[in-house]
Amino acid sequence: MRSEREKMAAGDWYCCLDDELDALRATARRAVHQHATMPPDTRAAMAPLLRSLFASVAEGVFIEAPFHCSYGFNIRLGKNVYLNAGCVILDSAPVDIGDGVMLGPGVQIYCADHHRDPPLRAEGIEIAKPVTIGANAWIGGGAIILPGITIGPGAIVGAGSVVTKDVAPGHTVAGNPARQVGRKRSDTPG
């Protein structure tokens, strides 16, 4: 019989109300607390516990406090990634953030999708879907990225947008739900 963590990693339905997952979330809470309480002049180095929690962290990553993640071990950050204050990454599935990506304040990335059936939802049944943000994308403050979304390289997500569908490379989306605004910029790949 597979553990709830194994089901989560496989992208199957799992129960988030699980002792092993609770312990992993507690470790992440300690790491983000350590990061949030570091002296401001040392934060560029990122709290050691937080750095060790992530799947990978390239050079030049800067995470403003406060920051929150569910587990941390599903997060991969490329070179020169910047996360402004108040970012939340609920990483029950892989979250890949490419080189040069900037997230504005209060950006939220969700991987968990709760069951639609109320009794199953009440039991903590959910499924995890990965989120990918391509290199040099810019996510405006307060944007929400829903489970399973891919944002292409060089794309822009307007502040306060709710991204419910993939965003093509070089395109700009805005609104709730986010929709393409304007034309694709010619200076971006794809």
C-alpha cells in the first residue's frame, strides 16, 4: 500500500490529513520562520534550512520575507529568481521557476486541487498538479497561479490576475480569469 506522500508525488488523489505530510509541513514552517527572522542584511544568503529544503536553488536567488511554502522539497528556482514579500508557494507538486523570473509581492502559486465532492473534500482528499514558470517571466503582485499551469518564457501576468489556463511564451495576460491582452511581443522566444 502506498503512503499518502507517494500518492501525492505520483499525481494521484491522496489525503493531506496525514501524519507524515503534517511532519513535512512542520519542517517547512520552521524553515520559513528561520528565513523570516534573519537579520535583513543577511537575507540575501537565504536561511540555511530553507535553502536545504528546496529541490534546487541556483545562484542569485533572493526571497523577501515573509515567504511561505507547504513542503519546499518540490520547489526548483533558477538563476537570479526574485520573490517579493508575501509570496506563497503551496508545493504539493513540482514548482519549477526559470532563470530571471520575478514574482511581485503577494504572488500565490497553488498546486493542490481539492476534491469537488464535499464529503471527500472534508476528509482532506486532494490531487497535486505541477506549476512551471519559464525563464524571464514576470508575475505581477497579488497574482494567483492555479494548479497545473505553465507560464511560458518571457510572459507577463498582470497584477491581481487569476491564471486558470496556460500562458504562451511572450504573451501578456491580465484579469480574473486572466486573458490575453495585446499581442505577443516580438522580442521573446516561442
